[in-house]
Amino acid sequence: MAKQLELDFNPKSEDIKDIEKGVPDFKKHGFQTREEWLKAKAHDRAWRHMEEMGMVENVKGGKK
């Protein structure tokens, strides 16, 4: 059998850092637009605040 080519992948390499610099935060987190990203961040912040204030019970799932 032929020996398999082994590549050394270093996630901290300069090439990876250069590529990541060009990608905006909302794209890194899977959002299509910056507005969607900001809306989700605001929702998460409000949710955490409600949890801290004891306004939210253990809620699992979404709308039924």
C-alpha cells in the first residue's frame, strides 16, 4: 500500500491568522449579515439579564 501523505496542521500558523483577519465576526459565527449578528447578541444579553434577575424559569425548546 502507498504511504498516506501526512500534513502538519498548525491552527496558530501565520497563514491561518491572515485568513481569519479578513473574515468579519458575524461570518465567523455563522450569520449572513452584521444586523443579524447584532440582533442575536442583543437577544442573548437580554436573556442573560432575565436569568440573573430570576425572571426566567428553566425553559427548554422554543415555541410549540
